[in-house]
Amino acid sequence: MANVKTVIDEWSVRDLEDGSSINVTVVDCSELGNQSLPGIQVYYMGNIINFEPLMTERWAYQAMKAGVEEYLLEDHSWMAHADQFVKIYLVTGSPLKANVQVKTRSSKVISKEYELPFEV
């Protein structure tokens, strides 16, 4: 069976300072990761973050060790500036969720959550 990708959500946050936008696309995949299990992908600014069972299990463990329910994926987020960023979080609990937060210089923080199609 081939991997079936379905766009869950597409959104954009515009920066009125220079007219640019940060675009985010979230895609549901029927096969993702080494085990070919369902998962989601988050696309932004040329980056792709795969929320698949093996990697998500590692992030959930790191969140437990840190004692947090929202675990910031620092290596997969863009936080070059304090007033504009894209932050990607794993929200632990049941169900697991991916949280995407986007801020431009002229906007408030826009945050959206997506349920993951698996448990760890």
C-alpha cells in the first residue's frame, strides 16, 4: 500500500512590517517513520517535522524527564528572534498532540493543536 497524504490544515500569519508571511501546512500520512505507521508532518519555512511513533516516544520521554506537559522541540523550531518565531511542541497526555505557535512582528501568537493518530 502506498503512503496516502492528506492535508489537514494550511494557514498563514502575515507580518505587516514587511508584507511577508509564515505559512504552515499540516499533513496526515498513512505511513510515516521506520515502522510505516500513521503520523503527521508539519511543514513551515522549508522545514518538515515528522510526528511518528518512534521519535514521538523519545520526545514524550524527554518531556517526562523535564516534568513538562508541553515539550518544546527546540531543534525543530525557528526562534531566531524574540518577536517572530515558529515553535513546535509535543503536548503529552491522552491524546498526544502537536502544537504549532507562530508569531510575526506585527501579530499576536497564533497557536493551533493537532491530535496525533497514535499513542506511545
